[in-house]
Amino acid sequence: MSTSSVDETRRESTRLNRLIIVRQAVIFSSRHGLRWSEAGDALILTGSEIVREYAAGRITIEPFEPSQVNPNSYNFRLGKRLRIYTKMLLDPRFPNDYEELEIPDEGYVLEPGRLYLAHTEEVLGGRCYAPTFAARSSVARLGLFINLSASLGDIGYEGQWTLQLFTMNRVRVYHGMNIGQMMWWRPQGDVELYDGKYQGSVGPRSSDIHRDFERKQARHRLPGLDTVPDPAHVGAKFVSLAKASRSFSVPTAFAVPAMELAAAMDADAQARMGELFNEMRATVGAFFTESMDRIGEIAAATSLPEGTRRLIRERLRDLFGDRIEGLRFAVRSSGLDEDTAAASLAGVYQSVLGVKGVEDVIEAVEECRRSYYAPPAVAARVRAGDFDPLPRLAVFVQEMVAPRIAGVAFTGLDGPSDDVALEYVEGLAHTLVSGAAEPLRATSDTVDELPAEHRDAIVEIVRIIRELRAGRGHDVDVEWAVDDSGVRILQVRPVTARRSPAPEAGADGLWTARLYFDDIPAGASLHEVEEVYVSYTAKRGPAHRLAASQDVPVGAGWVVGFSPRALKDPEVAARLAGTLAEGRSAECVLDFGNTLRQIVVPKDQVVRRLLQVTSGGPPDDGHTVVVRDFVRGDLGVISRLADRELVVEYTPEGLLALNRGTAGAQAVVVGEDGRLTAPDDAESVVRHLDAIRRLTAAMQERYGDVTLEWVLSEGELLFVDYSVLGADGVVVGTDGVCISSGSASGPLFTIDEDELLRRLSVGPAVSINKSRDVSEYEGIARLLDKVAAFAEPPVVRVSRPYAVLSVLLDRVAGFVFEQGSTLCHLAILLREAGVPAVVGTGLAGFPDGTQAVIADGSVAVASASRSEHA
């Protein structure tokens, strides 16, 4: 006999058995006064309806016994097995240990206060009615509960039911005893059948809540497109996609919010990362390369917590089930400050395409998280004034489609908002958005000119884009794909800037101009570097041109306009290198804007560094950078004319160290009568005194009292910069060099954090012309707290006149330096502020708290009984 014949015979046998049972049930019902009726409007099924619906196959009771039918329920019996938890505490997040036993013929005694999981002998349920159950009243009168709080079943469940036996008294139970009754209720509304973890249970089932726990936790913490996600947690990009999914076809996706990514760093890592970003803000990026190395090390040493990884695994299983192994995913970044109406930050953060496998998805999420700390992303945020160390970045995991064509579409890019501009390629769009492929282009007016096989899809895309534009109320930038199911929307962003013609920068996309001597090309944009450029050219430009007229050599500088795509062309890169080689140094200083400045790099690394800072955005975006020769030289030199006396200070530690107060200095003095006072090692400076006096005098005639800054390199003296001074005198005291005249007294306070002070002073945040407040930087804030703890303003003892000490000018009585320059930045600020200061070591050996006195170059300590001259 064939298999189909056997199945047919079984079905016929079941049908006849049901007819026999119905006949028996009708007889039984009539004997016991039960009503056999049509379903009508009854909410609970009567006994006769239970029999009828069982016979019709809409209720499951196996085995069925007509004598077990009650007026509005069906009696069920106690199954043979019991399950008992063996370990306390019970944890809903994990499976809990248990033991299982069979009820013997003589019964089993239940002890009060203990939970026993039992089961029904019958398989009960059905696909049409909502079942509930309760204990038989006779069982309840023994003090025995058969369920504690879970008497409602789901429509669609079929299996043996787990009972929760709990007794007030010692009660003996037997296999097969009538212990409870099942009732069925007619539902109202749409029916969704149960298909959960307990379906088809046999025997007692202990709690599998841990399975629901992970799934519900995953759905709650990793929201999908079907939710209303918070942009403060998942970023505008994912929120926009979720909104689009209400009306258009969007591939399934879920988000990993920023708080989950932030959990990768413990408190120590957060503190170290915060210190680095604070330092970058305080130094305005002067140590960008070094800082990025340390930031990258911290990011690489952290990883997502195992709990987050477990939730990602569960979310993938929840959304994609058994299809996971055959799917590929796009793991995309969604910055909390990205794709807003004000800024896009497009392309700054990493996205990983074509990811296959659960563990690879998790690693791709990690890769996106680490991209928050990559140089292009950090540079983009720093240039925007954002120094937040915690990742304001979410990630979303999206099912990838296999498109026939894919591309981007914009509204309002070149004209009216109703116009749609499109670019697309065959296959995946990543080669298009990365700038690696030449796309097909069209507008809403030129669709008819496209290949016939693309035309219908593009018409549909234009319709969708216009609908998105109308619904959002602003111009949109949409990434889309067309697969066998139709048009799929992958991303929807606001258009933050209209397209403008490229500046006249030459055919290769690069323009350069000499910083102090040339105008920038017509139509070129200075972008973020405009303020820096203006400050250089307005101040230094006339001075450099004056120096050139005096036959005094000057340091070279350039303004460079470029796009990342242009710099990737070897010929363009070589042309830029040739321009920079015209300078006098193998190193240069890069300024990208007010928040990312004075980054010193070798010239052969300029192209790599420019790409590192700017390549996070669109490849054709324009950028501008100021590049200046960085001449370390043999000596840093500062000159000044005071009462016809020429004072020239110098140090082998370099000009930056000299004017920022991080180095000591030697001095050459040429009196009004021409008498020369100079140290033995000053010959290399002395030979240039004529040029120094000539330009210093010319600058003083034009600007008033000034100091000039120079670099001596390989025997050549280069003019670099100048500072205009007020009426401050430089005098020599009886015990040391008087940096700033006047008298002061206060308790002695020693600052010995030289490395901190040096790093912050070298950064361009601290300048004689324009200072940035660095008082919130942790190290400086700590010093301010120590100073504030004194009952009166202290006299600060410190090794050198570090420029960053300017934050203390209104908080201290005076300064005593071990060594330093009278012409450095802090010295000038001290004299302008009237804060007494002296270079001398006379206070060595006296402890902090000793009362110190400064008076025009002299220092002393005072006690209650005597005053000791220092």
C-alpha cells in the first residue's frame, strides 16, 4: 500500500472515531442535562460545545474521554512526571538546574512551601479558542494549587500543559488523578496563533524565560525599524530610515545605540580618552599626530561587552532566523551629530558592506565604533569644535540587497526642490559614493534618455524621491537600490548644502598661493582656515614684505586648496611636493582652522596627512590648508630695541621654546654707544646684528615698540614674526633679571609639573595676541584649585616662564623663575598685567608656605623674627 493510501486510511479512521465519540457525548450530555447547541454568541464553550468543537477538529483533547466533560469545562489528569528545581537562587536570565522523577504507584507526597512542576496527561489546546485552566474544586479544598499565576493559554498552543503544584499542607498525589479542568473561550478580533518556545511540550517544562529575556532585551536595547527610535540614541540616519520604512520598502535593520558602544570603555579608559581630548582642545591640535596614536591605542584596546555581543547575536536570530547564513549585511555608522539639517559629516565614519556571519557582523560593529577615533573622524569633529571623548555614534545592521542598479538621488541640489538629480551604477552603489566609479547621470527631466532597461525603475525612483521631499519638508539625499522586488530605500539624509561650481583652481583640482605675497585664485574658498589665513596675512604679510625690501630672508608659506580625490592623483601630489620644496626646510606646519593648528610634519608626509584629516568626507569636497615652513634651525632668536639699546635673546632649544617660555635664554646687548655685551657662544648671533638692528628699527618705526622673532639655520638668519608691545621696561635687578618690575609678597608655592606646562605652552592656544581659555583642562584646573587654596595670592616658584601660566595672572602675587627670557610671551603679558616677576634661584631650599617677597629684581623670604635676603 502506498504512503498516500495509508494516510487516507488513517484520516478516515480518525473521522469515524470522532463520530462515535460525538454520539457517545450526545448520550452522555442528555443524561446529565447538558445543552447541545450551535455556537451562537456564547463567550465560554459549554460542555456540549466542547464536544462539538472537538469533533470538528477545532479543539485538541488527546485522549478524549466523554465522561470528563463538565458543564463548561473538561477534566484533565495528572501526568506521571514531576520536575523540581535543585539550586536556589533562580535566575530568569539563565537556564536553572532541576531534577525529574516519576510518580510511583503509591503516590508522591508534596511538601508545603516547595514548587513542583507537573504536567497534564492529556494533550490539550486548539487553533480557534483561548484556553484557560483551574484546579478541580475538590483538589483546591486540600490546599493544593495547580497554577500560581499562569492560567491563561494561547490560541494555537497544542501539547501537554505544565502545572505549577504548590501546597499548603502535605498532600499525596497520584498519576492519573483528576486534578484540573480546561475551559475554552471564544475570541474577538484577529487571531494570531501561538508559535512559541513551549509549543508541543511533552512532560513538565521548567522555565525557559531566559530565551524570552534575551530576545526582549535585544528588542528593547537594539531597536528595529518598526519602533519610533530616539535620535539622541541611534542618530538621525537610522531614525530617518525608520520613518521611510512606514511608506516604502526598506531592508530589515536594527540599531546598536551609542550607549551600547560607549560601554566598550571602562571608567579608566574613559578618563584617559577624556584627558587626550582635553589636551587636544587646550593645545589646538598641535600634537595631533601624537595624540591620535594614543587615542588609537585606547580604542583598539577596548571592545564591546559580552552582554552587548550576546544581544546582537539574539537580535540577528530574532529578525532573520535560519536565513542568517545565506545573507549579507551592511553595517553602517549613524552619528548622533550626523545627517542633521545643519551638517552631514557624510562619510566621516566607517561602514562595512558585504558582511557574512554573526561573528563577522559583531566585528564590523566594532570596526565602526573604532572609526569614531580614527584620524579623519577626530579631525572632522575637532575642526567643528567637538572634543567629546565618548562615542556619539550608533551603528545599524541592515540586510543587504543584491541590486541590478543602485545609486543616489537629490532634490534641490542645482535648482527647484521639485527637480531630482540622480547618479547610479549597475550593481552595488559603494563604488559610486566612494568616488571610485563613473556613474550614469540623469535628472527628472532627462529620464527618457536613459537605457530602456532602467527607465521604469528610475521613473519610480523620481516619484518616491519627490514624495520623500514633500513628506520631510526639506531637500533630501537618498541612497537607493533596485532588486527583483522593486525599489529599496537604503538611506535618507537632508541636503545641507547646494552644489556650487568648482573654484578656478586648474585642471587638476589643486591651487597654491604664496602665503604673504600672493592673492588666492578668484573664486577659491578658504573654508575653515579663513580666519587663520586672515590673521597671518593681515599681520605678517606687510612685515614679510618689509623684510624682503630690507634684503632680510623670510620663512616660506603657502595657502593650498585641494580635494581628496585630486591629491590621490600622483601627478597632483608631485606638483604640490614641488611647490613645498621651494621653501627652506624639510618640515612644515599645517593649519586647518581655529581648532586644528600648528601640526608639524615632514614635507614628504604632507599629502598623507592632508588625506588623513580630510578623506572622511566626500572625495570632491574642497579643503584649504595653510602650510608654513618649520625651520628648527640652530638657534631661536628674539630681538628688541629699548631706549636705543638692542637686546637679542637666543637659545639652541628653538624659537618656539623661547617665545613660549619653555627654554632659558642667553642675551646679547648692544648699547646706545655701540658697546657689545655678549656671552662667549654668541658669535653666530653677533655676525647678524646689522640685519637684526636694521629690520628691528624699520619695524619699530612702522609699528612702535616691537619684538621680532628669528630662526638661525645653517648660518642664515630668517625673520619669522613679531609682536607689538606696550610700554614695559626690561631692567636688571640686584639679585637677578627682572622680568616684570614691581613688588609683591605671599606664601611660596612651587609648581613642578614641567611636562604639562611645556606641552600646553607649545600649543597655539596660548599666544601673546590671542589666548584660548585652557583653565578647564584637567592639569590646569588642578593647579588653579591649589592656588585657590591659599589664604592669600601666592608667589609662584617655577622653572621657566611657560606661556600657559598666563591663566594665573589674576590669581597670584608674582613669579620667581629659575631661568627664562625677558622677551618671551609670558614676560610681555606679566609686564602688561603689572605682575612682578624675576629670574633667580635665591629661593632654593625654602619650603612652600614660606612668606616670599619680590621687589624689582630682588627676592627675599620673611619670618616673624627676621627677614632673610634670598
